Amino acid sequence: MKNNFNKQPYLLHGKVRNYDWGGYDFIPKLLGINSQPNTPHAEYWLGAHEQAPSTINFDNNITMNLCDMLQDNPAYFTQNTQEIRDYKFPFLLKILDVKKMLSIQIHPNLAEASTGYEAENKHQIPFNSPLRVFKDRNHKPEMMIALSKFWLIHGFAPQDIINSRLSKYQSLKKIADDFDNQHLETAFKKLMLLPKNAQTEIIHDFLLELEPLHFDKNSAEFWIKKYTQQVSKDLLNDIGIISILYFNIVALNYKESIFQAPGLPHAYLEGQNIEIMTNSDNVIRGGLTVKHIDINLFLEHLNFSETIPYVYKPIETSKGLVEYSFKECNAFGATWLELSLEQSYHCITSKVEIMLCIQGLVRLAYIFEGQACFITISKGEALLIPIGFEYHLTTKEFSILVKSY
Ligand SMILES: [Zn+2]
């Protein structure tokens, strides 16, 4: 049966993902649900991804997922009649609580995603196979906004930094010499493709050398030690451990943001954030994971340029309002909104929006068929708001909202 949705906001219910690297309390506290001692709450997804689409309750308590709603009601999402037939929901909004480090990874660009997807289809790799890398045809540029101090790996470090890290250790003498004499790309590929027993020996000797030493969070070695303490011994032969020495370690403060373009190596290390990306799950992993690592594919799509991390400071365009948009990517953007008593916010949407309340309680008022209507959301609740829709927000207490579009 086809369900017609009015062009009104709807409460949107996301999906929790219980990956083992997740923390236990942050997401349950945000959502107002009970935490469970043995169940990590790693991610909370809001969007129309086939693997975990958000749902909407409407009319007589019928529940519908966002993918189905989109099929039946494209006009809710787009005004472009050309686009209606192939319209895809433009982004996925996630809350992440990173307790253990995540894998070192890159994401493909559009052309690579499409080619990779076709190739894996041709080889009949099932979507639920751990060997499947390209789960859709989409690219996956990512932006994130820190909700706490947030640590991550982001791009290759400048040459002199890599040099000074490698040259400190006797156990790394050979790879330091290689790095001195060769381009970063050649030296890094050589390291990653060494025979397994040679890699295991380097890692073993290096970890022994690190053992008595202490580091702060700004150093790559701190995260190497943290990783080796969080995994079982049989995972200590992963050359990804050494690769950390080649990357920038970046710390974001609350509300600061960073963008990850296709091909840029990155890994989340610790903290909580909001992550917004295109609607894709295409991840090419290069290390630090029990999941499938295809090192040749990783090296083939990797951007070897030195990266000077660009951290976007939260600059208010008006009181309490920060716009996050990235010149590298016009597929999505985000707004951070802090509202105080007596303050209001007015908007006419130019794209479909998802709005999540991070703190407080907000009332959204609008006119529908000549009637004044309103809907209230509190901490942890989210709204789906249609395109071309006018609304006003007010609050009776200090509140924080994040919306993506
Ligand atoms: Zn990523």
C-alpha cells in the first residue's frame, strides 16, 4: 500500500550499531535508553542507508522506514522533477562514541566506487560477505564535528616528522633508511608489502623498544601502545601498527570540524563526534582491524600527499549559529544551533533536513493547511523536515541542535 506523507516534519527514529570498538554510556545517555554492561553502543545512524534505515511512525502508529517512504513520496525530498525518479537520500548522519581505535581506512571517489562495485558484482561477491568492499556505487566523503576532545589519524604527516619518528628507533633502522632514500609512496608500499615474517619481526622488535617508554596523546607512539594493549596477541602482526608513524595525529576540540576527502588515510582514535557523509558504506581498510584488509586495493586508492590537517573552527555567523560547509564537497552540509530562552530561529529549507536535539527541548512551529501547528523534540530526538518548508524554533531552556541537509 502506498502511504502519502504530508509535507510536514516527522519524528525520526535512528538505529544503534553495537560495534565492539564503541563506548557504553554516551549514546544511551543521549538517547535516554538503558546502557548494558556488555553491549557497546558505537554508532547511532540517522538516514536512509539500506543496511539500517531510520523509521517514522505516522497516522495510526504505522511504522515505515525512510527508504520506503522515499520511494512513495519523492516530492517530500526533492523539487527537481528531473531528479525524482533516481533520487537518493543525500547523506547519512551518525553519532559515534569511539572507545577503541578504529581501522585505518580510505574511501573511494565516485568513479572508483562505481568501477569497484561493478567488478565485485561480476565476481559475484555477496553483499554480506566479509570480502565485499564496495557495497554501493557511491563515494563517501566524510565530515565530522567533535562532541568532545576527539583524536584521529588524518593523512600522511610531513616528511621531516616521519623521518624524526622512524630514526629514533634501532628496530626501524632499515625502514628509516628506505624512507630517506625513496619517495614516500615507494617506501610506504615497500613496508606494507614486506613478507609477513619480516613484518612480524619488525613489529615485535619495535614494540619491545617502545615498552619502557612513555608518550603523550600527541605522539604516534601513544596510539601504537594503546592499540597493542587493546587487541589480542595474534593481531600484533598487523603492519598497520607501524604505519601509524607515517600519519598525522590530530586533536579536535568540542565543535571543531574536519573533512575527509576520498583517498585520504584516516582512523578515529578516541572521543565522541557527529559524522556526516554521503549515503555509502564503502570502506577500504589498510590495517588495525579484524575485518577484511585488501592491502593492494588500499595502496591503489591511497592518496600519498603530505597533508596539513585543516581544522575548521566553529565560527558563529549569528548568535549560537555555526554553519559547516566544505568547499571540497557540496553533497551535504550541517548547522550547529544553540538556542537560549527568548531566542528563535527561522528557516525555509532548500533541501530535506534531519535535525537532532543534543541538549534541551525545542519547539518547532509551522503553518499547515492554514493551521498553526507545532512539534516538540527533546534531547536525543530527531526530526525529518521536508524540502521547501518554513519553520520557527523556540525554546524555554538552553538547547543545542544539529541539523544536516
Ligand atoms: Zn572513514
